[in-house]
Amino acid sequence: MNRIKLNQLLGSRRVKKRLVLSTSHGKYVVKKWINRWDPIGDFFDNHLTASIIPMRPPEGAGYYGSDVKYLVRLLTEDGYKKTIPVYLSDYNYPRFEKFRLTEESLFSQENLEDFLTNQAINGNLKCINVEVIDADQLRKKTYGHDFGESFEAKHYSWFFYVFVGKLLTVWSNIRLYFINRKHQKSNKVLHQTRR
């Protein structure tokens, strides 16, 4: 259980270095040269390509699916914070070790917070603070105000993506060229009138 410093080995040119990943399919040795790829480059080749970035919730709430109803934040006596996702069907499943949730407790955020506080008082839940967050409200607050519009992703066939997508990209580039040219001319005129 000693600390091993690898800085000199990794910095040396004489040492052969290989990156080996432990995956669910076993050992994977990464090739010496990895081709770099960025979806933004693919977008400029074909405008039907979309780079979709996952939205990250603020305040360290974690990543949970859309079917989570409540997030229960527990603060234990040793200062450890734990977030437990609670679903509407959790009265059928043992979400906690010493007790089960009831249908009435899942009816509202306040009911669940009162129920869990009572369980903590009775000693069935070991924590010093219980906070229940309504996941629907958190999703509305997190994702609702950042974007004015939402789009439903569509499936395109291989033919439509490769051929029609390329034609649409060429058309879009030509259109953008003339729009930029028009703006450049108007900027020239604007700069000349200011002098």
C-alpha cells in the first residue's frame, strides 16, 4: 500500500508505454495511433449530422431518468450526503433497508418528507437531515428555461442522409455565402459613411 510515482517513467522516451483498458469484455489494448474525431467536422460535411450534448443538472443533483418522481437527499452523521431516486411504484419495492414506502407517502413531496422524517426519528433511517426534492420541478427549472424551442429527432434513411443531406449542405453553403457577401457589402458602405 505504497504510493507509486510514474512521472519519470511516463516522461521517458526509452520506456515503451501502452494504454490498456479494463472493459466488461476483458482487456483492451489501445492502438498506438488513435484517429481523432469530432462530430462538428461531420456536421460541416453534412448538415443532417447533429452534435447532441447531454444537459447537465446544476447543484450536483445527479443524472436520473425522466420517470424519477422524487430525489431524497440524506445527510448522515459522518457528513456523507446520499441522494436516492424514488419512483411512483416504489411502494412495491424495498427502496430502504428497514421499511417500505407507502402509497400515501408517495402522494406528495410533503408527505414523503414527513414519512421519512418519522422513520429517522424512529431509528429506521440513519441520518440527521432529510430533504425531498420534486424531480419534475427540478427538471423544469433545469431544462425548461435554457432553450426556447425543442425539436424531436427524426430518423433518415441511409440514402436520404448521404445523398439528399449532401445536396442540402451544398445548397446551405451557397446560400450562406451570398448572405455573408451581402453583409460584407453593407459593412463596407457603413464604414465608408462613418469617415
